Amino acid sequence: MDLILQFLHNTGFYLADYRNLIMIVVGSFFVYLAIHKNYEPLLLLPIGFGIILGNIPFFKGFGIGIYEPNSVLHYLYFGVTSGVYPSIIFLGLGAMTDFSFLLGNPKLMLLGAAAQMGIFFTYLCALGLGFTAQEASSIGIIGGADGPTSIFLTAKLAPHLIGPIAIAAYSYMALIPIIQPPIMLLLTSKKERLIRMPDMREVSRKEIIIFPVVGMVLCTFLAPASIPLLGPFFFGNILKESGVVDRLANTARTAIIDTATILVGLTVGASTQGDVFLNPKSVGIFALGAVAFSIATASGILFAKFMNLFLKQKINPLLGAAGVSAVPGSAREVHMMGQKTDPTNFLLMHAVACNSSGVIGSAVCAGILWSFLIG
Amino acid sequence: MYGLEAIAHNNGWTIAVTGACIVFAGLSALSFVISQLHKLVALLDRPPKPILEVVVEPKPEVRARPDCPSDLHLTLTLYQPLIDELEPEFELAELYALARKYHLPHPHLSIRCLRDAGKLEPLGDGIFRFSA
């Protein structure tokens, strides 16, 4: 009888905490969004399932939970806390990215820089709300709308916040179709949304091959702390563009990035154990994440309008919203918004250029913040 | 610590402004570099200049001709075959044309020498005849 009672005391039914139940509901909602609404299923499905998995109550001390040494989940989670998974994801991302649109119209790179202002604005807000400088930087980087970069910087500066920050970053990336369109509509007139972008010049293969080398050297010289992200990113890109290692490039953009995405999603989700995750700080992080993402979108749009004051050939300011590095979600959203105003206006390629610039920009920001606060 | 005090205490303003400036400067520099990249590539792609061999063609041997239009005898020797080639009565322009054709030196001076010596007798209306 004692044995049965002991067994029952060790079951999830007995150990369940209301916080675990709340998180299981949240995880189920993510799974629902991914499967039924098709919102960024590649991210939300592993994260949602991970949240459910991480909140199954268990008897502590058995080496089961993600925060317990020697547990399987703990080993898998090491890729997150060490920043290994983000680097691997960047490798695959580089092998997927086509920079020819950016090379064809280099001034669009400035929109990628402008959209990073959300990071620094949110950094100040977080400091004002009482977060430490390291925590504030990790929260601010959510404004880059780049999950791997957010995880990487948080792992280095505020590892105790990885769960809420990663969930916030990926959630807002998934919620692009909800967050960005109202900001775009609010900050642009119909006349501005109708602006057509000129055809891009044809970019030679040599330019495309030289760019990863030049880009990596320039960016990492400027912010050496971004080497773990930008190194693999540009390496992946040269694998793709060189054309001599198609097999490697193909592996990087399929099997490798998929494996890393699965492990990141699952372990980040599992790291949101109710007792660790549900606290006022997490709520603050979610609120600030929304601010960061909105400011990033707005600063990109406003900077595009500012550039139009000086340019003969005007830029469609919607492109500024694609300066955040949520690839390719924000580019798609910009394109769709442009088409809603004028179905014959195709902004996708130009938006992808801003998007790829945003990826570089947010990684450089992460490097800068890390180097400022590493001490 | 909260609010502006917390921001100032953590060097927030400096870090935010400096960070934003560095990102902007970095991406602007990268933007400039990639805007010039096609020029660099064009420079590298310029086809190498073909090495031209200067072939020196041997100059045709020009026989040295006696070059003294004031020497009547010599001039007569040179112009006699030309006059023989013409009609008995001819225009000076015809003689001049033949002299040019055979690359005789100083045709103007030579013809004048022949006229002055009375070897070309005017018949009127620009017609001449050779007088031996």
C-alpha cells in the first residue's frame, strides 16, 4: 500500500502546480496556432510542444528536468546556453540567404540599420524599469526580431532569462502578421504605399561570391563579438554562392538548420517550467518585447520616409518594416501590404534585401552589446 | 533603482547612443563598399591588353634619283621619256601629271627649268610642244 501511495505521490497528478497547468495551456495554444492557424509552424510547434513537455510535473532529484544536471534535456539545453544552436542556425540561414537583391540596391541596407533602433530604445526602457544592464540588453535584442540572436546574447549576458526572452522573441516573430500591419498603416499614407521600386541592376556572380568575405571582414572587425553569429552566417552563404560545394550548402540549409531548429524549439520550450517562468519579470519581458518589436518596425518605416526627403528615386516606406530580421515573415508582410494597396506593385525582392540587412544588423547589435557589457 | 536615474547609473544613454551610431556607421560603410563592388569586379574583369607585336615592314628601296632641277641636261634626261609618251602638242598639266606618276623630284621646278631654257615652246591656249 505504501508503495502504491509513494508511486501516486510521485505522479504528475499529485505534483501538479497551477503554474504548470497554466503553462500547459499556453503550450497547447502555441501548438494550436502552429497547426490550425499556420502561424510560423516551424517555430511554434516545437516550442509549444516543448512548453507542454517542460511543464509535466516530476519528482525532483531524478535527473529528469531541464535544469537538473545529467538529465537528457539538460544536455540538449546545453546547445542553447552555450550559444551553439544559434551559430548553427545562422550557418543554415546563410546558406539560404540570397544577397543579390541587397547588392542590387545597397542603400536598402540603411533600413536594416534603422530598424535596430528598437533594440536600443527597449534597452533604455528596460533599464528604466529596473532590469540590470545585462538583462536590459537581452530584452532589447528582442527588437531585432531574431530568435537565434536573442538566445545567443541572453545566453551570454543573462542566462536565467533565456526561457522568457526566447519565447517572447519567437512569439513576436510568429505574430508578425498581427503586429506589423497596423504600424505600417498608421505611419504611411496611401500615396507612399503606392510608390514603386525601380528594377534592380543585374548583379554579377563575382559580386555575390565576394560579398560574404567583404561583409564578414567588415562586420566582425567592427564588432568582433558577433563572430559566433556572422562567421557561420557568411560561411553558409559562401557555401551556397560558390557553387562548388552544393552538397555542403544543401546540408547546411536543410538537415543542419532543421536539426538545430528542432532542438532549440523543444529545449527553449521545455525551459519554461512554470515555477521558473511565471514571475513578474517574464510579464515585463513580454511587454517590453512587444515595445521593442513595434519600435523596430516604426523606426524602419520612419527612416525610409526620412531618406525620401533626399532621394530623387523615392523608396516605398513599407520596406522599412522589413528591416527587422524576421526572415522571411516581415518581407512577406510588406509585400502583402503593398499588394493590398496596389495589386501590381511587387515589393517582395526589395523587402528581402532589407530583411537580409536586418539579420546582419541585429547580429552586429548583439556583438556590440555583448562587448559593452561583457565585464 | 528605476527611471532616468537607473538609465544614467548604468551608462544607458552612452551605450544606447554609441551602439546605435556604431551599427549605423558599420552598415553604412558596408552599404558603400557593396555599392562599389561592381566597379571592382569590372576592374578585375577587364580583358588583358593584347600584346601587339610591332612588325617593322621593310621600307621599299627608293632609288636615289638625281635631284637637281636647275641642271638642264639632267632634267632633260629625266623628262625626255615623259615627253615622248605625250602627244607632240600637250598641256603642261599633262606633263606634270606624268612627272608625279613616275615620282620625279620637283616637277614644278623642273618644268619651269625646261620652259626657261626654251625646251618647251608655247603654242598659245596653254598648249606646248617640245623643242629639241
